[in-house]
Amino acid sequence: MADRRRPAPTGPAGPGPRPDRPAPSPAPRAAAASAAAGCVLAGTVAVTVAVAAGPGPGLTGYVSEAGVTDSGYAPMYRIGVFALAGALLLLAAALPAALRVAAGLLAAGGVCAALSGAVTCSAGCPLPPFERATVADLVHGGASIAATASVVFAMLAVLFSPAAAALLRRLAAAGAAVSLPLAGAVGLAMLVVGRSALTGVLERVLLAVCAAWGLATATALALRRR
């Protein structure tokens, strides 16, 4: 008896390739990574302009002094900090699901960065043990320190995660190799020396390294997923 089964169609309704179908849109994680890279750039530029052009004491002061209410560049500084906070949250969303520890650390860092932008320190942003600080100073300073520490620990989480891609681990290794000794030096300088050019320079270099790692990681994730 002849086989009357018809072959499966290969046209638009069949299981074969459909060249006429539009290309899929970028994955949500790739979109989050691209947005994170843009927020890092925008936030870094805004904070840098506010610190450089503001009436602060220069390298002898803290970066946060640009956000004091009396400064004309305080709104720009806070906008930059909020953009960086958003960048951390977006980068946490862009990381692969297997890197949940690093994502959690970045999300926590984003929340702390947003808190540091919302709570303004007093003039000079005094911190103990050499200066008398207000409650707002302690909240702002603690949130800023916690945000930076979260980013550094996120680098370590990516570095020691076997599920991370090789490029992400290399970026994390470079970032951690530079940021870990810098973070230790900043903490020691704040406790031993206090406000000084040494503390100011170390703080700025550490923040620049964290921003560079965030930008490089977000860019790598966006290009890899696209």
C-alpha cells in the first residue's frame, strides 16, 4: 500500500528556518548591561565635574564635600551619585543568574549609594576619630563606605565564582588586585591621618578603579549577550 503521508512543509508554516521573521530583540540582561554602562559614564562625569569645579578644598577633602548644600554644584553631585547607584542596580540585573552572590552585593551597593546621595553631610563631611560628626555625617559616610566595599567584594565574588566567564574573571582579578590594597590604605589613612591630601588622593583613585571595573564589566556583558 502506497505511503500517502505528505512531507512536512518547509514554508512559513513549517518547522524549518523562517528567514522572513524579524530578528529577536536584545535580551533583557544585555539591555540592563548597556544601561549600566551609560549610567556609569554619566554618573562619573557628573561627580567629577562637581568635585573639580565646586568650592571644595581640593585633594585635601573628601569627594562627598561636593554634595554639601552650600555648594552650587551639589545638585549635579547628587544626580551623579544617583546615576552610579542606578548603574550598580542595573549591573546586578545584568549579571548571569549563576553569579547571584555578586549580584546581591552590587544591589546592596546600589542601595547604599542611593542613601549616601539622599543624606547630605555637613560642611567638611567630618568623620571620627579626628572630627566631631553629626548623625547625618555618620549615615552619609557609612553608606558611602558600604557602597564602595560592596563593589570591591562583588569583584572578589566574580573572581572566585567558577560559573563566571573567563573575561569577567579577568576583569574582576584586575579590579580586585588594585582596589583591595587601595581600600585598605584609605581605611588606614582615615583612622591614622584623617583629612589630608593622602586620604583624598587614595579615595579618588579607589573610586576611579571601581567605576572603571563597573564600566568594563557592563560593556563586556552587553557585547557578549548581543
